[in-house]
Amino acid sequence: MPLVAAMLPIPLPPAARLSSTLFHFFEITAIVLGALGGGLASRRDRRTRFDTTGIIGLGLISGVGGGIVRDLLLNEGAPLSLQHPSYLAYAMLGAALSLVFGRSIGTRTLALMSFVDALSLGFFTVAGSTRAMNAGLGFLPCLLLGVTTAVGGGSLRDIFSGEAPKVFQEGELYALVSATAALLFLLLQKFGAGVNVAATIATLAGFGLRMLAIRYGWRTHRVEHLSDPNR
């Protein structure tokens, strides 16, 4: 019964919605950090020879791709990044910064990538869940769209780079961290916390959990291939 109840739509009085100013701060911060992280990740990929256009383009995809996928699924008009061209400008700024910070991939750059990646994950998750929540969706759709917003840009970047999305492969905890942050954000509100407080706590929790996963090497493991019955 608790699981069924959790999947029911969450009643959201107007006062419970994330303030417009705070939402835009979360969205823009996530876009800049996502584009910066995407550009740095593309520069680190030694198997490819991306030029400036490639780095900027992949950074742009990383910054706004997840939000575009989310908004298309919500079907409430054009994606926010197209309604507000400043979002695209911020994404291009983040991608351009990756050209400055990523001239050499050393220890400091890797540390910066980890920090940016963890912070953008928290911001994107909360922004995505909030957007779905304000559209009147229930608990589970809000959680899923929060995760989609967080991992969608990186997944699209991987696809455009010619490889399977890393989020679907064994490796460091990422989608699970996003799902945990989204779950915390929604549960805090369900049990009476103010939405702005819930957003701040969930963002910090997502950031902290991601950093801990990197620090201690928490990883997912691949599922073994099915055995061939004809062998």
C-alpha cells in the first residue's frame, strides 16, 4: 500500500511550487555546469579528434539535451531552452569554458570534472522533477523526469560521439544517485517540507552522494551475458 500511495499524483497548491527565480537559478546553473562537464568529457576522449565545433556542439547537447527531452515528454509547448534563448547562450558559455579549462587533462582538471559533474547532477535532477511537478504529474513521473533531465544530456552526447550511453553501462553510480536525489526531493515535500528547502537539501544530497561514490569507488556491475542454449 505505501508504494501504491507513493505513485498517486501529488496535490500541489500554488504556494508549494518552487519560486520562479529559484527554478531559473537551478536550471541555468545546471545548464552551465552540464555544458562545461560535457565539453571537458569530450576533450578527455582520446579515441576521437573533435575540433572546436565538436566540443562546443557536444557541450551544448550536454547542457540542454536532458531538458529538451523532458519538455518534449511533457508536451507543454516548445522546450524551455528554445523559449528562452538565454538558456542556449548559457550552455554555449559552459562549453566555451571547457576550451579554457581543458587545455591539459591533468589531476586538477579531473578533479574539476568530478566536482562539476556532481554539482550539475544535483541541480538537473531537482530542476527536472520540479518542471514535471508543476505540470501536475504524480510521484513516479516526477521522479523519472528528474532522472531523465539529469542523465539525458550526457546520454545524447555519448550517442552523438558514436558510443552507447555510459549511464547504461557498468561504472560509477550516476543514475542511481539522481534517482535518490529526486526521491528525497519529492518525499520531503510529501511529508511537509517547504519546496525551496526540499530543493536545496536534495541538490546537496545528490552532489554529496555523487562525490562519495567517486571518492570510494562505488560502482555498478555488468549483468552477465545469457548463456547460449545451443552451446
